[in-house]
Amino acid sequence: MRRHRFFHQQAAALLNHADAGEMAQAAQAFKSCQHASRQVVLLLRELQRGLRRKRRAPQRA
């Protein structure tokens, strides 16, 4: 959840800097936002793998 929250914080910072005309800071926030987005994608892939493994595991009675 922290990665997801961080993504939204970076997206908000990007918009705030862009609205204020601070293009250098907006560009840096954009890079951070890209990184955070990649981290969220990795997290989702980890979750998918875990769910697949759980489904494949034999059921114990």
C-alpha cells in the first residue's frame, strides 16, 4: 500500500509544481511518478504470481 500511496503523492506533487509554473520541479516529480508507477506494476505482478501459486497448491482436507 505504501508504493501505491507514494505514486499518488508524486502525481499530486507533479500537478502542484506544474500549476505553479515550476517546470524543473515538475519534471523531477514526473520522473518520481514514473518510478512509483513501475513499482506499483511490480507489486501487482507479485500479487498475481502469489495468487497463481495459491490456486495451484494442493488442497488439504
